[in-house]
Amino acid sequence: MIKHLEFPNPEEGDSADLFDGDRAQEERFRAFRHSMGDVLKDCCAVIGVTECLMKAYQQIQQWVSKYASQATNSNVPHWQELEAPLFSMRAMGRMVDSEESAVLPQVIPLIVQIPDHEKVRFSAIMALGRYTEWTANHPETLEAQLNYVISGFQHTSQEVIGAAALAFKYLGSDCNKLLGGHIPQLHSFYESVLDKLKPPSQEEITEGVAAVVAVQPLDKIYESMKLFC
């Protein structure tokens, strides 16, 4: 099933236009993928979340063992085989319990090492944004995820930047207590990116930061709020 989620292979190698200019075909493919996402949720309900997550994890592992050593900043071989299981993980996120312990502790460390291909990076960040409630219960994974998401704000793709802003909002909201002691670092990050973002992304990172400010001790909330105003 995950195989059907793969983007097409363009005739001219790593072409930026995977659908040869056929926008209708591209829209149909996107709609198909989201419909398949609903089917994956149904699979989780029928055969179990762990079994479904394991399928995605195994495919990510297979790509890493075959191609990771060949990947560079300018070329990620067979990236479609990596992006599809990442998309499937994003689709299944709502079905996964925040206490899941069989697959996510293995796959999250792999995701934060995903190479810098635009569509792969987008799916990786979006997948992380689906598992922030799980991350709140597994604080040892937070730093690597946060660093990976924050690095997405430096990407040349607006889609990746938008994904990073959305994931940051969820990390801030769900992991606010874990991030409560890092107000100075969050302020430095916030100041460095805010003016470079589109309004929807500005709103999302502000929501993430506000959630962290909200868990400050009462005598420090005003001081923390002033930093971001």
C-alpha cells in the first residue's frame, strides 16, 4: 500500500516537475494520497497501530541501508522510496497512542537524520509534527526533533518553512513544560525568523512560543511576555 504513495519518477532524473506540467494529474495524485491516508487509518484500526507503523519503519530502514551513504545535499537517490513511508507515518499519527513504545523510539531518531531533499524534508517535518504528544512523554527525543524542525526555517522551499512553522507550533503546545526552561533560546530563535515568515507561519510560531510562556512561574510570565512583544 505504501508503494502506491510514491511520487512518480520523472523522465529527466531529479526534475523539479514530477508531472511534466500536468497540473490536473498532480492534483489527482495529491487527492489520491490523502484518500490513501484515510485507508491507512482504517488499517491501524483493523490490524493494529504497531503493525502498520512497523511497515513504514521497515521501509525507511531499507532506504537507509541501501541509499543513505550515497545521499548528498544535491542528490538523494530514490527519494520517492523514502518520502512515501514518511507520508504514511504522518497519515497514521492520529491513531498512535502517546505511550507507543515498540516502533517510534526506533523511527524518530531515523527521521531527524533524513537528508535535505525538499519533498522528503517536508514529509519528515510534517510527520514529526504529528507525534508531538508522544514526544512530550519521551523527552529524550525532543532536542533532536526541535533542532531538525528549526533547521527547516533555513530551507529555500516555502513549503518546508511552512511545515517547520506548523511543527514548531505543535512542539511548543504539546511540549511546553519540557521547553519551559528555554525561554532565552526560544526568544533568540523567534527574533531571528519572525520577519522572514509569511503571516500564517508567523502566527503558528507565535502560538508555539505563547504556549511555552504560559507555563512559566507566575512571577516570570510578564517578564517572559515582554521579551516577545
